Amino acid sequence: MTEKELLAYSKSLGVEPKTILTWSLGFRKTNPFNRGKPKGKQPRPKGMLSIADAIEKYGVDPDTLRAWREEGMEFEKIGSMIVMRDADVKEWTQARLPDPE
């Protein structure tokens, strides 16, 4: 159903379009009133790194990061994304990895 059809249908029934969109009519594919944020990657809070960011910035293996989280390095989950404070990753890296010099 297009938005034009929806509006005509709501006018003929005397019902708000949003109400019709809640009905299970079997032909609704999209909600023309859904103008919200698209699903996808969530923004990270400032000072936080994703696993990919930590790997790129500090050259740490993903298995090592997982082991550190299991040992107690603090992290947060935002949806399905795991984020860690940049300062925590730096501290754990300096304490556990040999100095490259």
C-alpha cells in the first residue's frame, strides 16, 4: 500500500493512518510514517573503542582482547557491539604486551 492509498483508505474509513498501520492487513511492506533513525551501527560514546578500533589502534589480537575482558578489563555492550574505554585498553596493553622498542 502506498502512502497515497493509505491516506485515501483512512479518509474513507474515518480512521487515522497510524491506526491502520497497526492492523495486520497482509499487504503492508513499509511504514511511511516511520521517519526515525535507521537501524544499523550505533554511535560509540566519546573515548570508547570498538573491538575493530582497538585492534587497529593498538595492534592487539581479537582473542587477546577477549581474554582480557574475561580477566576483568571493563567493557560495555551497546546493542550487540562491545566497546571499551580507550584508556583501559591502553593500560592493559602497556601492562601485558612487550614494549616494541
